[in-house]
Amino acid sequence: MARFVVFLRGINVGGHIVKKDRLQEAFISSGFQNVVTYKQSGNVIIETSIINIEEIKSKLEANLQSMLGYDVAVFVHTIPHLKNIINQDPFKGQENEGSSFLVTFLPTPQAFFLLQLPLTIPKSTAKIISANATEVFSVTHGGGEGALPNPFVESKLKVKSTTRNLNIIREIVEKFGV
């Protein structure tokens, strides 16, 4: 059995409230095992014999849409991929004091990033500092800025994305990467 981390976009925000038990039921009825939500219901760890990430994603999106009645964007990652993000240290050299380090996951690899980086998000001090084909890395400084990178990236790249704090990613890797 392989272990995957699933990040869901828009669960328990914007009026779409899904209780943990119902969410776990959606994953279990999709055929996944050892389903665990972590800290927020939008972070789900699963085990499966399926190794194709696109197959996992498609199966979950269809089942969540059927059970919940609305589309939920699903982002599936392996523990080694998340470890690689941490090991690459994309925030090296950034000021730690009062900063949050955010990773925005893109739905498909981007051939190139359309914006010149680093870039300050308008009307804030939040900055997108770098990007690769599948993630965008941002630094925010409190005051509600943590919510800014995701909609900004979505509007500029015309994609659905989801953002997680690097600390949550690190905790998931430490707890479930055994």
C-alpha cells in the first residue's frame, strides 16, 4: 500500500461545511484505506494500492462531487515529494520573524511561470518569492495576508490551486512519513 497526502481546496470555507466523519466516508467509499484528516479537514492522508496520482485525483473528485453536491479541487502528493519541497528549502534567506511561509500547489505542471518574481501581491506586503512547475512559494506577514497568495495565483494563472503553510507540510511529513 502506498501513502498519499491529499490537499482539498475550499473544504469548510465559503459555506461548504463538511464534518470530518462525512469526509472520511467519501474517501473510504472511494476505496481508500487508513484515512486520516490532519489539523484541518482539507488535509487528508490515505493509503491505497493505486499508484497513479491522476487516477486517485479523478476518483476522489468524482466521489466528493457526488456526495457533497459541488466540485472540490483535489491535489494529491506523495510524502517523498513533500519531503523534497522541505529539503529544497525554498524560503532560505527569508526573514523568519513574523513571517509565514506558504506553498501554493498547482493542479498541473506549468511550463513556465507567467509573472516576474519576486513579486509583491498588490495592496499588501505578501510576496511571491519563487515558483517551480508545480508549486508557488510565498511569504506573508500576518494581518490576514495568509489568504492572499491563493486567489492571486489563481487569478493570474487561471487555475484552481490550494495553499498550505510550510509548517503544516513539515508536520504531515514528520507524522506520516514513517
